[in-house]
Amino acid sequence: MKTGIIGLGLIGGSMAIDLRRRGFAEEVIGVEAEPVNASAALKIGLVDRIVSQEECVKESDIIVLAVPVGTASRLLPEVLDAISRSESGKTVIDVCSTKEQLVNVVRNHPARRRYVATHPMAGTEYSGPWAAMPGLFDGHACIICDPEDSDPQAVELIEELYNVLNMRTIEMPAVSHDVHTAYVSHISHITSFALALTVLDKEKDEKHIFDLASGGFSSTVRLAKSSPDMWTPILSQNRENVLHVMDTYIEKMNAFREAIAEGDEEKVRSLIEEANRIRRIIR
Amino acid sequence: MKTGIIGLGLIGGSMAIDLRRRGFAEEVIGVEAEPVNASAALKIGLVDRIVSQEECVKESDIIVLAVPVGTASRLLPEVLDAISRSESGKTVIDVCSTKEQLVNVVRNHPARRRYVATHPMAGTEYSGPWAAMPGLFDGHACIICDPEDSDPQAVELIEELYNVLNMRTIEMPAVSHDVHTAYVSHISHITSFALALTVLDKEKDEKHIFDLASGGFSSTVRLAKSSPDMWTPILSQNRENVLHVMDTYIEKMNAFREAIAEGDEEKVRSLIEEANRIRRIIR
């Protein structure tokens, strides 16, 4: 299976590594807009060749769009156009964190059924080809959105691809996907960004305050290193859901603030005890 | 050196393990108010004997108060009272996350100079004797507050104790300590608690939404498992600093909300880029 990956960052690069190492792709070709990244991806050995988008679509059986979701919204119709003009049998996927707007962009495209909307839920706070690593996807979930809008053979092939990446696939409407990711991913990033901004403000006055930063702080704030290229369009495309979750979050924060301000230890304790039930959800 | 530890939870228990394994304490005796925990601490082998507080103070060269800060405020004067009545040469430390109120409680105590206020900045989100582990403190910082209010020999001895635990000690006024910990520790816990409450609210309606929770979410929310017994008094004792940091945090959160609500992608991008500078502080 010849695989073309458009966007050789953390996700595209990590896919390239394991799809080839595990024998799913006999050749991986890549498209990368940023010359420094393209050159690095080639030198690191993520891909066999760097090609143009046109060549990539022409030569590949599977085309993976691994670019920020704003860019994906622009490229997906182009790639489907190119596929319409070529022989059939090619399959296109994206790997973006928001889905509703993306599937709407190509809802009536004649080649829509060759496209499978997917979201492999794995990653780190790092980006670019240097961040790519083997095993990134192992053991995580991958959401496949609106599979009924894709050809069954295309869905089957992509399930096989994610099977090779050791992911369990879950089917879900694009609309539900975006609600779910607002809760299990997007809000976590926003709380980390806000925490980073808070402590950086303080650091302006007291240079050495964070010599003390320990493990708990680091783990809470590490997502704040995440790339603006990736996250700006996500927060934009998933605006309504994200705002809804943020409003609940700000409400909870204010409840805490009020209980602390009033010295209401019983209330603080009961909020913490309630929060402790997060053990239902994470280990 | 005979060491007595009052409170055999995560911190007290972990100290017991390494102080003995590394030869600093030839015997470790413990006081534990909760019978189940006391019995566990003995069975696990954290301590050689469980004794009363009175016996502990009487028999030990070093007494470690490893209880929640509210309890420490009550016990510290009692322990110093007992020391005043006994032969000199005993040293008392606490290991709490807030310091200003605690040092104020014993500011004029006749045995004040035998007390060293310390905060070993290490821990996990787990609690109780079962959470104790070897190596917990290795490589972390330990703050020693107001060392000029303690006997130099007492400070020296405690520095040796933390040296055995592989911690680097930093001296700081209690007042500054509380400001710093509000930024590098307390606010992280509150943001995690609020995040947990937010997602748990949603889980009431959609039972399976969090099958998807991935690594980023887990690391952001894991501090929400922290013990209410420990955290209620911390947030109470450090109220003013914590409220100040929360206000900045809520301000940053609202700035994000406004930028997203207005679809101002440039503003969202610039907030994320600013937040990315957290790389100055954490690796």
C-alpha cells in the first residue's frame, strides 16, 4: 500500500514511522509546505521522498491529511477534486481534532465517499517532524466519524490502518465527536494555557519564583507548550462547544473562589471530595 | 539518630522509608491517629513501633510533624511544650505546604528555636501509608523558612536530613514561601479540581463520554485526586495569596473566552504563543 502523508509533523511523521516499520506501507511519500521541516523529515527518514501535493495524490493509495484543521478545510476539497479526476480506489483521511466543519465542507463533494473522517486521539505537547516517534498511537482510541458517509471498503481499509497502529476504533457522528473532544481535550489545553499565562505574569516580577516548580505544576501546565498553529483553528472551529465547556469551568472556578473567600471550609472540602470522583474516569 | 514521625501518610511514610534505608535513622517510631493507617504503617514496615505522641516526643531526637497543616497548627505548640519540659537537643520540623500561620502560632514559644519550618516539595496525588514510596524526595527542592529563628545546630541537622533525602534546600521567609507555593502548587490543584468538576457534570448526562480521555486530559486533571484532608486547610491558611492568584487566573481565562467568542484568531494565537513561553519554566 503506497501511503502519502500531507503534513509531516508530530502526527503525520509518527504515522509514517509505524506504517512503514509495521509493513502496512511499502512506500511513504510526503508533502510538507515548510522547507526546513521537509528537509528534516527526509533526513530523519520519516518519508522516502518529498513530493508535490499533486504527485502525492496521484501516486498514493491512501492520502493522509495531517495538517492543522484550518488548512485541512482548504486542502480536503482539493484532494477530493484530484481524486475525482483520477482512477478510483484511492482513500483520503484527515486526523484533525475537530470534525463538524470539515465534514460539512465536503458534504456534497462527488468523491465524498472516498474520504474517511478520523481522529487518532494521541499526541504530545511537541510538534514538527522532530517530535515524531514510533509507538505514539499504541493503545489509544481513534474516532471514525460518520462512517455511513464513506464507502464501506474505504472504512475497512482505514480500520486496518489504525489496527496496525494498535488503536481501537470508535464510530461516532462528527457532531458528537466535537462535543466529546471539547470535554476530554480542548478544555484541558485552555486551562493549561491560562495557568501558564498566570504564572508567567508573576515571573515578570520575581525571576526565581519557579525554581520551585515541581511535578504537579509541570503536569498541569505541560499542554501549554502546544502549538498555536494547531490549536488556534481547533478552538475556532469548535467554538460553540468550547465556549459551553469554558462557561461551566469558569462557574466551577468561581464556586471554589467563593468558598475560599468566605472561609467556608466545609464547602471547600465538599468540592474537593466531589472532584476526587474523577477517579471514575482516570486511573 | 532516633526519628519520630507524627502522621504516617504519603510524606511521613516516605520519609520513614528513606531515612532508615539510608542510615540516617537507626530507629523510626510513628504516631498515627487513624487506627487503620497505624496498623498498615506497621505491617508495611514504615515504622518500627507505633507510639503515643507523648512517647514519640520523649524518645526521639528529631520529631517530624507530617500531618495536614490545620492539625500541625494545633500539634506544633503541644510538641514544643513537651520539648521545653524535657532535656534539650531535640529538633522539631513540619513538612506543610503553607507556613505563615504556622510560624506565627509559635512565634513567641520558648522552644521556638528548636523548631525548623520546612517544606519538602515532592508528592503524588495519592495519600495514606500505602502511598508512601522510596525515593519520593530525590532531586526535588526543600524550602527552609525563617532559618534565623531556629538554632543554627538545629538547621544544620535538618539540612543533613534533607541531604540524605537527596533534596536541595532553599532558604526563604515564610511569607514569601506562601506566595510562591500559591503559584507553583496551590493554583494547579485548584485548576485540576475545577476541571474535574466540569467533566463530572457532563458525565452525569453522557456516561461514556470519557472512554476517550487521553494522556493530555489525564495529566491536567490528575491532581484532582488529591486529598481533601490535606488541601482544605492549605487553601484556608493560604487564602489571601490563593485568591490573588485565582483572580489573575480567572482574568486570563476570560481573556481566552472573549477572544474565542469573538472569533478573534489573531488574539487566540497570540495568547497561545505567550503561554508557550512556559518553556522558560518547565522542560
